[in-house]
Amino acid sequence: MKADNKNISFWRRIAQIAGAFIFVISILLIVNYVQYKRINPVETEIINSLVERLNKSPEDIQLRDEIRTLDLLSRKAYFANQWQVRTGGYLLLLSIAVLVIAMQVILSKSDKEVILKTKEDSFIGQKNARLWISVSGAIMVIMALVFAFLTHNEMSKEFEVAVLSETVKEGVTANKVLDNNIVAEEILTVDSEPISEENTEKIILSKSNNVKKVEKELLDSVKQSERKTNDIGTVNKKQTVVSKQKSEDNKIQPEEIIESFPTDQEIKRNHPSFRGPFGNGVSYRKNIPVAWDGITGENIVWKTKIPLHGYNSPIIWGDKIFLSGANSTKREVYCIDRKTGNILWTVNIRNIKGSPNKAPKVTDDTGQAAPTLTTDGKRVYAIFANADIVAIDMEGIMVWSRNLGSTGNHYGHSSSLMLYQDILILQYDTKTSPKLIGLSGLTGETLWTTPRKVKISWASPVIINTGSQTEILLVADPDISSYNPINGKENWKVNCIFGEVGPSVAYSNGIVYGVNEYAKLVAIKIDKSPKIIWESNEYLSDVPSPVATNNLLFMATSYGVVVCYDAKTGEIQWEKEYTNGFYSSPILAEGRIYLIDMTGIMHIFSAEDKFVSIGSCPIGEDCMTTPAMMDGKIYIRGNKHLFCIGK
């Protein structure tokens, strides 16, 4: 009996401590929320006022540094507050669990005795007191949990919606490709003054056997795509049937179905995807120009106005360049002659089964045609904000089309397309049903679908070969992950990222690099068990994707800073700041980095551990896209024109 009494006494003490802990944490969480509502740790108003002064005195370097310092402190305050709220919430829930366990133990071990009270009103009074204490405590705990959630959620939104609209004046370069939220650091790109020579000095930095299923299935699929072709799209020339090579009895020949896919060497000779071959930001072409002027016309071979606007970057196969454009009522795919700049054909995308009647709401800086196309030299593939996806042959004939269903993404769909052999890869990380999809390039049928437990992402797939296998690399809150491109099976993932992810990953020499603003920059060594080897949160990108060599990592930011890191240790080798920010991703070519800012000035510098400027070359109009290289030429899509640059 004494042992039981001692046991009960012990659990009562545990319950008392847990109760006191719950009380203290609840009070702290409630006070934290009240303090947050009264004094915002982000200090955006102060940054706003300083930025307003910077607009009037854009050459004030001391003021610029002061803004950057204050912004860094604000970010640290944000991370500290978020950690405190999360930790407090977890401790509160843990304390509640301990209290419940202690009470259950006490009740199970207590003697059930009938206690007679001589004063009934005294008994009732004590019971009522206990009831009120319990109810009050429960209300306080619930309030604490609610306020913890509100603090965490509202502060996240505070950073995402720090638009600072008062400072965005006429002439400010503040459009975003993937996100229209202008955060404090981006305001450092605000400058209505002409760009000086000093400020413009640059910085920085196969088709697979999947189609070989049963011949009957392939035959049915191809015939179905032929039937759809007649009422799916219109071309600026007379349409013909998709499958042109048929025997007299109208049957598809086996060689037409089992076609070859491009080799890695063919892919490297072209520029078939966003950020070049395999989507990794590396061009393998030679004799790329380093000097031009779009204002005077120096080394501008041609420029062509594109009918409909789009933020997708040019892709190239052979002598053909492909782009898309769209607005709320119209979607088009263009083929441009690479030598002359003439538009060879235009396909109007319409009457697609399942396509919504009304275009989705997107921001002006994302638009209806943000994803970059891809091609295998036989067909070009395009996807739009309304989830219409199409395949068009090289002559401008629609091969197949379909609608993938609503994305629910609040800035629109922006992930670019990627091909592996004959499989069209889609990072379809939507709000309602995120997934990785593999489609048949020949027919458009779904070959495999892999559900993903991630949040919305605007990043694009990257294809790598580690030497032992080929992998698809994706990044989305909360992880960087790898998949088998043949069947979509997950290889590995590392929990390391958060937020609304825009930049794609970079890869070199067995290391994957991922970054997102208000998160961190991480380097993951791919091994039997991939692990983070270094990370940093000093400079972060929200739009441009990084690029890496064997020894160095280069990253640009939307607020105008370019940083070079030691790829193996994360040590900063150099940093350079420009007046204007970047949405374009850097491209590595011939040992040089090509990086175009939002005003259309290409900054070229050596891919070395010391900053060496090679040139700063304007195209004469704003630019948010990533350039393509081919046969001694650079192709850049500005906000209005497509430029061909070379001697």
C-alpha cells in the first residue's frame, strides 16, 4: 500500500510539473503572438523607408549596405521566431501528453473510496472550482496552439507578401518569372537611373523499350492520336495525318512504332531543353560570342518579334528554334528558322479534350506560357498554364494532345518539360495532387505516375548520369529527390528545403546543389546513402537556378548578387553585386558563365575562383529568360523579340 502511495505521489508530481510547464509555454506562446502583432520582427517598414531613400540616391553604397544588413537581420529574426514557435508548439503538445498519461496512472492506482462531506455546498463549490480551472486551462492551451499556428503562418506570409509596393515606382525592374512577391532583398535591384558602365560590369559570377509493349496496344494508341489530330489544333498550313508511313492495308508498320531516340552526343550538339542539354545549365557548344550591342546592332544577326508573350526560353534542334506564347484566350507554338529568324510555322492550340473553358488566373510575371518546351528532333512538346500539353512534329503537324487537369497553383504552372529517351518527364507538383509523370513521346499515353508528398513547386526536372545510373532530380518542399526515369521509382530523397521552390538543382562531380530563398543552399553528396556535406543561408536565390563545375558553384540572385562557392566545402570564393537583379539562370559554356540581368544586359565572366570580367553586352530590352547556344551563336528571348547574336 505504501508503495502504491509513493507511486501515486510520484505521478502527481509529474502531473504538477507538466501542468506548470503547459501553463508557462501557453503564456509564452500567447505573449509571443501579441508581441508579433505589435512589433513585427521582419522590419519591412524600416526597409521600405530605406529603399525609398535608395531610390532617390541610387549611388549611395553605404545606404545599400545598410539595407542589406537590416534585411539579413530580419531574415535571422524570422528564422529564430519560426524555430521558437515550432519548438514551443511541440513542447506544449508533449507536455499535454505527459499530463494525460500521469492523470491516467493516478486514476488507475487510486483507491476508489466514498468520501462523505458534512457540508454539501463546500463539496459543490470545490467541484465547480475544479471545473472552472480545467475549462480555463483548456481554453488557454487551445489559444496558445492557435496563436502558435497563426504566428508561424502569418509570419511566413509576411515574408512571401513583402511586396513593398510603395517603393515600386515607374521604371523599376520588378517583374518576376515564377513569383510576383517582391521581398526586401529584391528591392536592391530598384534603380530608375541609367545603367553606368561601372554598374554594368558583369558579376558573377533513344526512344526506350517502354513503347515496345504489345503491338496491339501501340496500334490502338496511335490510331486514337490520329483521330484526335483532325479536330485538335490548327496550323498555318494544311494539316495532314500524323502517321504518314502506312502500308496499303492501313496498318502501322513496326519500324514506325519502335523508333530510335537521340543519343547523348546528339543532345549535346543541340539545346533541346530549359538550361540546355539535360537541364543542368551547361552548354557543350564552341565559339560562343562575347561581344555585342543590341542598341547599335553590333553582332546582332537578326531579331524577330514573337506574336504572343511567354517567359519560356528558346530551345534548338538543328536549324529550328521553338518557343511558345499565350494569353488568356490564345495559345501558340512557334518554329523559327535559326539562320534567318523567319517564323516557319505557328500552331494554334485549341479544342483539346478536357481543356478548361477559362484560362487559369496567373500573375503577369508568370503568364500563361512560362514552361520551356523540349524536343527530341522528331517532335516538339509544349505545356501551358491551363495544363494543355501537346506534341507537334517538325513540320508543324499536331501529333497528340491532352489536358492534365487543374494544377491549382496560385502563380500558374511553370515547371519545364524534360525528355529521357522516348519518355516525356513532367514535374507536376500541383496544389491538390503533386506527382511525377512519364508520358509516351509517341502517343502521349501515361507510362507511369509517381505520387509525391511535397508542396507546390515551380522548379524543373534535371537529368544526370552518375556513372552507375541515370536519375531524374527534383526539388520541392520538403526535399530534393531522385527517380528512375524508366519507371518513375524513387531512388532517394533528402529532407532539406522548404518554401515555394523556384530554382532547379545543379549537379556536378557527384554533388547535387539545391537552393531556395528564405530556406538554405545545400550540397548533397550522392552515394549509397546521400547526405548533406555543407549548407549555407547567407545568399539565397528565389528564381535563378545555380550551375556547377567540378570545383565551383555559381549562383545568381534576384536582388543582384552573384556568388561563387567552393563546390566541395561551401566556402565563398568571391561575390559581386549588380544594380539590376537576375531571373535568368547562368549558363556555363567554354569555361565562361553567361548571365543576363532583367534589363537585358548579358554579363560574361570566367568560371574561376577569382572574378574575371569578360564583357557586359545589352540586347536593348528587358529579359527574364535563359539563353540558348548553338554553332557560334547565342539565342536570347527578350520580352518582345527573339535575338540571334554572333559574328
